[in-house]
Amino acid sequence: MRGHGLSLMGTRLDRLRRRFGFDRNSLRRDVDRAQRTVGVSAAVLFLGITPFAATRAAETSYESGLHAEHREAATRHQVTATVLGVGSGRPGASNAAQVTWIDPDGSHHDADIPNWQGRPIVGQTQRIWVDDAGRPAVRPRMRSQTVGDASLAAVGATVATGTPLLFVYVLARRRYDRRRYDAWDTEWARYDSQRAR
């Protein structure tokens, strides 16, 4: 059973090899060989450039994310805010709240929070993030965001390097297909003229 599986895999690999033109088929035309050369060159360039570009993009994004993590962790802290009023007078601001809080250093702050979690009720308390200047802020950047951004940067670099190469190959293939069809038309015309004699 195992030998059959290996044989089947070998057959598939051989079929794939022939499909991409890696054989000594005497019926292959120069246009077929030229198209294969363009395709193989594009694949080699993609495999040569993409790992470097993706790694560099991921490293840059990750380092930037780490700096943002450290900076935001150092400049933001949580406080307990109390709702003083509901709404902000703007239409559709049903989750807006006017709140107050006291910083650890004893300073008193008031602010409007446009996106209070849940429906605000006067007197309700909630933990919120604020920056060093006493302004409401989003929570500090998390490591999962940094890792996610680095992964997206790697994918973006892969797409950015692969797309132009794919575009070049598609253009080349169209050109070679036109040449191939022209050659077939010429061959058919010559065949018909020989039959007519």
C-alpha cells in the first residue's frame, strides 16, 4: 500500500514536471520554452526576494509595535471614573457620558467620554484609561496587536513582491499565447495549401 502511494506521488510529480515544460519533448516550440523561462525566472525571483522582504517588514513592524507598547504602558494608567451626566447634546451620542475622576497624584479631572461601555447612568463608576495629561485614552497597545501587525506586514510584503512578478508572467503568457496561436494559424494555412495541390 505504501509503495502504491509513493508511485502515485511520483506520477503526479512527473506530470507536474512535464506540465511546466521540464522534459525533452521535441514537439515543444521555442515559444513554449521562452514562456517556461519567464515563469521559472519569476518563481526564482519570488522565492529569492520574498523571504527577505517579508522578514524585514515583519521585524520593522514588530520593533515599532514594541516601542509603542513601552511608550503607551509608561504614559497611560487606569482610573475609576464616575458618571456626572448622560449624553453630550449631539444626536446619536446615546453612550456619551460626562465623567469625573481623581488621579493617583490627587488632581481632579472632568471629561466627556463619547463611547462609555454600556448605557451610562449618573453615579455609575467604571475603570478607564487616561494619559499623563489627564485625557481619556485607549488602553495601551497589547503584545497580540504587535504580533498581528507584524504578521500582516509579512503578508503585505509577500503580496507586494509577488504581484508584480505575477503581472509580468501573465503579460508574457498572453504575448506567447498570441505567438503560439499565430504559429498554429500559419501551420494550418500551410497544411491546407498542401492539401489543395
